[in-house]
Amino acid sequence: MSGALLLASASPRRRELLAQLGVSFRVAAVDIDESPVPGEAPRELVLRLARGKAESAVGNSEPGQWVLGADTVVAVGKEILGKPADAAEAAAMLERLSGRAHTVHSGLALARSGFATRVDAVRTRVWMRDIAADEIAAYLATGEPLGKAGAYAIQGRAAAFVRFLAGSYSNVVGLPLFELDAMLREIPDPPERMID
């Protein structure tokens, strides 16, 4: 065991999800440019950003400590919907998602000084019902869509918009726990697990 994991993210959702695994961790958020490269596919984007976050935070880690980087985007086909800049952009994203399927992509990266970075990507297919204009306006008024990829939080009020999904629910929230747990079990000197 190598002590606590270092989470390279300021996301409260990722902190809550990581705590569900019982992994001991501390947070050291990093600030990297999250802009897509022209023509970059959603899967490649989240892998690149997760790797970039993890490797950027290695300098803040303790000797032997693993660093977790993660990134999540929503995509309609190859069109990437990141975090909306404002309410108008959030409304446009929700209108785009209304009545159709989309894919949530997350990248995971585990980095440690002296080791090759390990990466994985996870995708979940989500089908939304038709969302009326007044429902979008009411949802925007809650403030919940801001700061969320695709302008919605499945763990919040937007749960009522989701007809069904295929894949990992926790991936849609922002951290695919099954896949992360498998990665943590495969690395040498994994982070400590808290015992209740």
C-alpha cells in the first residue's frame, strides 16, 4: 500500500464517488487547457485530458503516490458537449439532447513517478425523453446545469429526463467506479482502502 491516492480534480462529484470505493485520497486540482483539438474524437479527448491532469499533478504528489486524473464529456455523434459557458449555452445543449440518445465518455489515468501512465476510457449510452421548453427553463433556474458536461446532472433533477441508459451510471455522474476499481487493483502498491 502506498498511502492515499491524489485526485487531480476539483469536482465534488468525483470526490463523492471516489469515497464510495473506500479509497483513501487527497485532492490537488490542476488547471489544464481542456479545449478539444480540431477533429479530435470524444474518446481521444477524454483520454488526453485525463492523462494530462494526472501527469500534471505528479509534481504535487508524495514519493510512491498514485495520481488519478479523469475527464468526462457528452457527445451527440462526434459533436462534443462540454461544460456550458452560460445559461444560454446550457439551454442549447439541453435542446440538443432532448428526445434523443447521446454518449457519455470518461477518461481515467493513473500516474506515478517512475511508472508508465495507465489509461482507460469508458462510455455509456443515455436516452433522454422529449424535454419541453418550460422544463428546460425551470431546470436552468436551479443552476444545476452549469459546470456539468452536457448541461445536466443525472444524479440531480435531470434524472427525470433520462428514459434509460446502457452502461455505467457512475460514469454519467463523472467517475466510472467499476473500471476505476479494476485499474486500482492492477497497479503495484495501490492506495489504501478505508475500513468501516
